[in-house]
Amino acid sequence: MNDILQTLLEKHQVRRSRRQKDAFEAYIRQQCQEAGYDLRGENHQNLLKSRNLIAGDPEKARVIFTAHYDTCSEMLFPNLIYPQRKWLSILAQMPTMLLLVGVTLGAGFLMGRVLDHRAAFFIAYALYWFFFLLIFFGPANPHTANDNTSGVAALMGIMARLPQELRSDAAFIFFDHEEMGKVGSKQYAKAHPGITEGKVLLNLDCVGDGQDFLIVAPKGADERLTGLLREAFQPEAGRQIVHCSAENTNYNSDQKSFPNGVAVEASRKGRWGYHTSRIHTRRDVICEESNLDYLSRCAVKLARLVSHQSEGGNNP
């Protein structure tokens, strides 16, 4: 696991351009082959062309492990997330929005002194959208240790640790363009309707920075699914596991594209509750290998529980 994580951080930490993604895919393909998996790419074309990478057979699998591999744009202010305090997450975005509006209004005011008001308005409006699109399409963030090199490395760790007898029950998907609005996972869900019916989909996003984990089950999850998650993910010394529902916990990642999607996120507990910080900036440099080891062990336990339950005639 350490070798894979270090290689990802040193050679494939930025996965934004087509060339960077192709190099990443070649590396992941090699690692999959060495671990006994075949990796295939699946292209989807809409406004954006996404290339999702798939190992195993999601149609036949009983549990699907996912993570996005694309890289976000670099931002001036961290994308601070409080999954259980939505209003705090919104407040954390205010510095970026205030800067955006301030620059636009300032430019409009200055141009209004030398141009007619209509021309100044249209130029300011165009500047607003230019800076707004930079949030999504601007220069790639050069550091992605937590978001989401951690999720990619965790998936590779699960693949390596999964026993041979469980491999036919598991599949792995590396999603593209999550940072553009979950485009890759949405396109995959549209192309494969009902793909998660009767299954568990576990999405790993930002799992490297923080000793505690939020396990977010979908709204209306039945007792069997929540029971599986509680049995598979249990506290350890110095590590707390918070089992919660998407009904009161908002974590905006690829699991939302699927009815049975479960989110896993590493968090730190502060005065205002559990949060994820540093992401989308150059400060995103932390990925604890102990987190990846913990997740791979829990994921294997989850796969075993799902397999045994399915053999007994119950779907999760």
C-alpha cells in the first residue's frame, strides 16, 4: 500500500488533462493486472466526455467500491465541509463568493467611469462568469493527497487485500469528473439503470485526513444495510466511527448518483462538529496510510458479510 500511495503522490497526483489521466490509467491498469484484475475503460459523452475505469463486473457484484480520480481546480480558500452542519459549509464558501462579487463590482464601477453603463454592465457580467468558471475549469490543484488520491489508493488497497473467494462478489469503479458535478457517476448511472439494486455501493472520497470516519447511509436505508455497515465499520483505539443518514448529513459526492450509495469520509472533530478541511488548495498534503489500512480491512469485512448474507437468501 505504501508503494502505491507514494507512486500516486509522486507521479500521478494531478489527474486533470487527458495526458495525465491516460498516464494514471496505465499505472492503475498495471497494478490491477498484478493484483489479478482486468481493468476496462467506459466512455460517456455529454457536455463533458468522462472515462470511468472499472474492475470486476458491477452487474454481477454484490458490493461495489467507488472513488473519483479527477482533480479539482485550485482555490484561494479551502473548501471547508461540515457534513452535519450544512449552514456552516455554506458560510465557509462565503469568502470565495464575496471575493468573486467584489472583484466583479469593482471592475464594473471602474469601467463605468470610462464606458457607458450598458457596456460596463456586460463586461462586468462576463468577468463574473469568467471567474466563476475558474472555480471548475481553472488551473488544477497541484496537491490532492486527501481529495481524492486517498480514495484511489484505498480502492487499490481493497483490491489487493480482497480474498480470491470474494472477488466475484465485488467490483470497483474509478469515476471521472466528480469535481464537475458528479458527471462521471451520473453518466454511468444513466447508462446502467438499476445497477445498485439489491447491492451496496460504498464511495470513498477524502478518506486520508482525519482519524474519525463518517459512514453516511442513504435516506430510508433498511435495517439490513445499516446493520452491515455497523458490523463492518467499528471503532478502534483512537478512532471513532459515526454512523449517520443522508437525511441529516450532507456529503456531496458520487454516492448521490445511486439510490443505495453509501459515503465514507475521514473527518476531524472540532468545536463546531466533524469537518474536512484543506481540500481544493495547496494545503491538501495529508493522507494517513493507517486510514487506508483501516478502510481496506473494513471493506473486506463488508464484502464477506454481504456475500454470506446473499448466500443465505437475503439481499442487503
